[in-house]
Amino acid sequence: MQLKKIVIATVCALGLTVLTGCNAAETSKAAPLPAASSGSVMAVVNGTPIPEAEFDLLKQDRTAQGQPLNAQTTAMLRDSLINAEILAQQANKNNLQKDPNLKLRLDLAKTQMLAQAYVAFYVKSHPVSETDMKAEYERVKATMGTKEYEVRHILVDNEAEAKTIIAQLNKKAKFSDLAKKDSKDSSASNGGKLGWVAPGNLVKEFSDAMMQLKKGEYTKTPVHTKFGWHVIEVDDIRDLKFPPYDQVKDQLRTDMEQQMVKKLVTELRASAKVE
């Protein structure tokens, strides 16, 4: 039933199911039905059968999210499908399937699900190799440097403001007080404190200036980045302990897959005729 995808989302929103992966449940409808149960029926509601395959998809999604399946949660998943069917039937009785706005939403849902299905297909058919992941690990490790810095900064709109702040620091003003008063960055309320950061995680102009400072020093000239003008102070410096490859390989694979998909979309967009 076409309305069921929308109703499942509504059931989730109304709290009629404990399924925490409501979005995943809807998206999974684009996946192939499990062959083993494709001819089976989970339940019949007012004469309309609910395929066992739909139930299997919900259970698969829950398992994929790392959530346990037991007798209680399985029963609740079953109830969520039955509730969705009942509500969908009521929607049809009230001719809601003819609502133009609902039709647009169904078309949009179909487009989004197909897009997600293609992304999953592309990633699966272009697996990131262990060799590529290790090479990326070494590249990232090299860009991070060997030290990390406990740093504060004050961000202002122009060079003149930054010079005024430096002049105040030269007269023994407290950096954290000036940050709270003058900085437009979200760190202002915390005295400009950014915590421990590695150079590779910062814009180049900021990191270059930061690495020139010793513990307790601040920049004597304003530092300009795309965000504005900075005055930077280093509270402490320590050796950077980069996590071992095995500890970050899963996250590294995810990041590389995301970059691969981003590149794919850029290429497809460039070759598409968009009017």
C-alpha cells in the first residue's frame, strides 16, 4: 500500500512503536525483499495481507543499528506494522491518497530513497581498500604534527581591534577577561579557550602562528584568517599521541566513503543538465 511508508513515519512520531530507527525502517523499503519469506504473510488486516518480508526488513534494520531483538521488541515491531496498516486503511477510506500534497511527499520520499539506495550501491561496488586506508592514515598523521596545544583566542572583525587587544595584553590585561568582553567567537564565554588542538585541525594561518608561540606567550601581531582577526595565546604544549591505525580504521573508512560519495555527486552534478 503506497500510503504505508508515510504512515509508518507517523506511527513513529506518535510513539506507537518503540522502534528507534524509524527513518531507517522507511528507507529500507527500497531494499530487495528477503527471498526466504517473500511469499509469507505476517498478518492480515481487514483482508489486506502484510508480507513477512516487510517485517524482516524492520528486524534487519534494528539489528544493523546494533539494537537487540528479543521477544518483546519483536512483538512491538509487529504491532507497529499492523498499526501502520490500520491507519493507512483509514487514510484511504477518507481519500487522503488523493491529496496533492501527500502525493508530492510520496514522490519526494521515493526520490530520496532511490538516491540513498544508489549511494549504498556505489559504496558497496567501490570498496575502500586497506592499502588506501593506511595511506590516508599516514597522510593525516603527517598533517597533524608532533605536538598539540592548549590554546585560547580572541576573534574580532578588524585588525585595529586586534591591535588594541594586544596593546592591552602588553599592559598586563588578563587574556580570558578580554576574550569574554571582546571576542565574537563562541569560545568567548569560556575565556577564549579552545582546549587541546592539533595544528592539522586548524586553518593554516592560525596553526602557523600558534606553532611559533611558546607556553604562556601570545601573538604580538594580529592573525588574519577567513573567520576574521585573531589574537592567540598558548597555555600549554605537549606531545601529540596519535591513535593507532586499528583504533581509527572504521572511522577512517567512513570518512573516506563520505568523501568518495561527495566526489561522485560533484561529478554527476557537473555532467547533469540542470535548467
